[in-house]
Amino acid sequence: MLPELKYDEKGLIPAIIQDAESKEVLMMAYMNADSLAKTVASGFTHFWSRSRNKFWKKGETSGHVQEVREILFDCDRDTLLIKVVQRGPGACHTGHRSCFFTDIEGNETEGKVFSEEDVYGKK
């Protein structure tokens, strides 16, 4: 049984995804109660896409799945921290390991680790 969490008015809760070993923050996405339940049951991250209005399993297209090692919630019960083993070179759909690769001045601080065109096709 899942704990009582504070979802927003749309039934969503932010989930911060962190590398279980290095502690690097890889990404942030939203979950609802069903995607959290799928994550717990499968051992792989599942999210709710706000733009597509549907569930998605991280890595379903790229193969860069995230194996869950631990799921924590914050003191207010309104944010999740999910520690994972990132399978494949990166978590970001842009080809970077982490979604957090741009500093506040707009400079890219990390290079790409895979070609998003090779993985997802041309946009």
C-alpha cells in the first residue's frame, strides 16, 4: 500500500530522479498515483505526461530505462525523490546524461552522451 501523499489539483506529484550511486540529479517528471503504483510494482520508473496526457515508461523508446533502487518522499509529502540505476548513456531526451546541463546564463555545461536523432529519429 502506498503512503498518503499530497498530489496537486491535477493529481500530480513532482518526482526528482537521482542516480543512486553518484547522487547526480538526472531529471524531474510528474507522477500520479497510478504511475507511482506502476513504478513500485515494476521496479522501473513510469510517469504521467502532462503534454501528451498519458502514461510513459522511461526508456520505452530509447531503451534507457531507470531501475528503481529507493523511493523517498519529502517532509511535506508533496515531492518524491527516486534513486535509480540509469541503464543506457543518458536520461535526457536531448542526448545528455542529465536534463540539468544548462547554467543560469544559458551555457551548456555538459556535452551530449548519445545522439537523440539516432535514438528517436529526426524531429
